[in-house]
Amino acid sequence: MTETWILALMVAGVLFLALEIFVLPGVGLAGALGTILLLGGAVGAFTAFGPAGGLLTSLVSLGAVSGAIFLVAKTRVGRALVHREAQVGKSVDNAYAGLVDRRGRTLTPLRPSGIVRIGDAEIDVVTQGEYVDVGREVRVIEVEGGRVVVREISS
């Protein structure tokens, strides 16, 4: 394999990986083809230049892909692809934060999810796996984000 073909395989592999990252994310075909082309170029470099030349070529191509991703991440387009705000711990939706220990009555069967009336509000809730029939009194035992967990109050 000549140097031109090795270079062509490597460049095509990088281009297909860039296509996968920036144009067709989630498809996988372009990324797989890019990886195969890079591996083919690396194998060609090992056979044409020996172990030292193949290793050097592989490291240069890996550095080129890493550098390209690093440089694109610094651009406006790259910053738009990255979510900057971190979600730390479990958040509680402010609308549901005051519901813990409140009581309500089931409007639909909870199997294990359904609707409960608490005060004047109808709220989607879940149980911890239990079935609760219509018209039963329940108590909110946990609120995790938008998920409200209830348990039937035993009579």
C-alpha cells in the first residue's frame, strides 16, 4: 500500500468520524465506516513502514481526531452541542415540594400509576408497586423531581 493510499484512508476516516459527530449523530454508520477506514490506514502504515512507522502514523491520526474535536468544542457550534449546566443531586419540582405527607383520594386505580386529587389539584402519582383501588385515601411519601410517590392509608 502506498503512502498516498494510507493518507487517503486516514483522511477519509477522520472525515467520516466528523460526519458522525456533527452531522449524523446517533446513526452509527458513518462512525463505524470512519473507524474501519482509520484502522485500515493504520494496518497499511504498519505493513508499509514497519512497527515504528505504523505506531507513529496511528498516534498522529489519533492526535488529529482529538485535536479536531478539541478545536470544534471551542467554536460557537461546538458550544451549542455541549450542555453547560450540571444537574447536581436530585431536584424537587417546586410545584410538588409541599406535597410530602399530604393526603388525597384516588380518582383512578393506581396500578401502580394513576391520578390522585390532593386539595383542588389532580396529580399523576405512582405507588411503590402496590395496586390501589378508586376512592381510596393515600398519603404522599416521596417527591423526586416530577415523580410523586403515594401509599394507601390503612383503615
